[in-house]
Amino acid sequence: MNNMFALLFLLCPLIVAGWGETYEKARLRDVQVLTLKEGAMTTGRRSSPVPQLSCVGGSGRGRGEPGVEQCYNRGWDGREVQWECKADMEGSVRFGKVEVVCEGYEYPEDDYILAGSCQLEYTLELTREGRQQDSNSG
């Protein structure tokens, strides 16, 4: 009996701490647009928050990475949402690969995501203008 009270006493702060958290979920294929910002963090419930924007490589990495990007849902191919991402960038770079990654609400491949959990991982590639600037400066 004393063990039961001790256990409840220890667990009570953990239970109470979770009461204040409210999480919203959304069906990923119903999300029409995502606005992601440099320096902002995602929402995390099952995993830790990460930066909303992450340049993961490409020949133009480190050259005028955008501060705000918008990704538009262009349809569903039966497996995943097809995203088109746009940002104001210098003419010397363009997006290469873009991948929107969101936290599944209940499990990793859940059709529903945690609202605010999406991150854009992208590469930046040099355009013809960017390559010309490189050759002129070297």
C-alpha cells in the first residue's frame, strides 16, 4: 500500500506536466501551404523540435539561403504529397531537391501529422548565372 502511494507521488508531477500540452493534428494531404522560416523551430511531441529550414547540400549551399519559404501542396500521388516550394532568392541559386518532413501524429508513417511539425530539407544548386560568377571570381 505504501509502495502504491510512493509511486503515485513520484508520477503525479509527470502527469500534471502533460496536462498543459495541447497538440493539434492535421491530415497531411489536406494541408494546402506551409510557410517555413529560417531560425524557427518545428513543434515536437514524439520527437525533439528541429529547425524548420535545413539546407543539406548542393553546389549553391551557403549562398543567399532564403529566410522564408512557402511550399504548396500540388497533389497526392497515392503515396505522398507532391510539394512545390518557392522563395525569394538571388538569381545565382535555385532549389535542387526539396523534401518536406513532418512528424506523424501517432507513429512515423501516420496520415495525420502534428501541426507545426514540418521541416523543409533542401539543396541549393548554382544556376548558369551562379556558375559564371564563380568562374569570373576565380
